[in-house]
Amino acid sequence: MTEPAPALPANRRREVLRQSLSIGAATGAYGISFGALSVAAGLSILQTQALSALLFSGGSQFAVVSILGAGGSGAAAVATSSLLGIRNGLYGLRTSRLLGAFGLRRLVAAQVTIDESTAMAITQPEPAAQRLGFWVTGGAVYVFWNLMTLVGAFVGDALGDPRRYGLDAAASAAFLALLWPRLRSGDARATAVLAAFLALVTSPVLPAGVPVIVAALAAVAVGLRRSGHHVPPLEGVDGSLPGSDPTP
């Protein structure tokens, strides 16, 4: 039977709480733009709020309203949103080991497994801080994001025709703003370039939303290319086989 993790000192607990709540407030504030863009795309306030409460994934939500606002089908919006949400499932593989949650807590953990809660959890050195950071960050982002979505939906509904303010193009701009900080590695940049090329080529001939799905294949192409060029060495740097003891 595993022993419970030691409790956090008071100063460390305050530090983790301060970081988590700061991330929650800063990230949640961006929900006001989603609320405004969603009603501008033709969704009702109730539909907008349901997306934030149930889907709760910024990139996926912006993709939905962007495709629907451009006249795409619901199937294309759902497919694109699901592809973007795959990363949250991968996060769950990592965070499930840190949290040890079961039953209802596991379902709640799955709902708040997002970029921010995962990052906050895995960067903490102590197991207790990992769990505290995950739950507080995820909960704070959820509350602030949904509150700001509601505010943005009412504000956007009061604005009237979104084309008067250029909001018909704002969803794409917001989505790019979420994407830009992630283009740090060479693989990420290569994926983005290939995805943009595929979207530009297919946009004139495919219905709205479908080019986004086609562009998602760029990640598959880059991943296959990377795996094909990776050949694990048969020997270590000292000539020993992997896993063998190099010492005589």
C-alpha cells in the first residue's frame, strides 16, 4: 500500500494557489472573446454557454464557431473540434498517474484536463503540489472561462451585425493567437506550413470546414515522417547493448 504524500508547507501551498488562481483568471478572461464571437457566428447565448460548459477547450470552441460562422456544416465543426481535442486525451494519460483519481473525481478531472491545468501539475516537484496545482488551476479556469463567456455572449448579442465591427473575421484571428505560442519547434512550424498549404489549396473546391480537417492531416504526415527517420541505436555510446550494464 502506497504511503500518502507529505503535506505541503504553508508557504508552498500559498505559492501554488497564487500561481493557479493567476493562471485561471488570465486564461478565463479570454472567454469574453469567445462569447462575443460565438453569438456573432449565429449561436444563441444558451448554445454559446453550453459549448463552454460542456466542451471546455478553447481551441476546439473557436474552431466550432469559426466553421459555423463561415457557413460550414455541423459535422465539419464537430470533426475539427474533436481532432483538436485529441491532445487533452494525451494529457490525461500523464495527469492520471499524478492524481490517482477514481469514480466521480476521475470524471471531473477529465473535464478540467486542459493545457493550463496539465502544465501547472507537471511542473511542480512535490506530488501534493502537483495535485493542488491541477485541481485549483482547472477549477479556476473553468469558473472564469464560463463567467466571461456569458459576459461576452451578452455583449456580442448587443452589438448587432458583427460585420460592422469586423467580428466576422475575428474568430480566425483568435484561433491564430492561440496557435502562435506553440510554434516553437521545427516540427511544429513544419506542420503549420503544411497545414496552411493544404487549407489554401482545398478551400476553393471544398465546403467550409472540410479544408480544416484536410489540413489536420499535416500532423499525421509530419508524425509519420519523423517516425520513419528515427532508428534507435543498437549500441550505446560505449559499445554496450541498450539496457546492459556498461561496467565490467
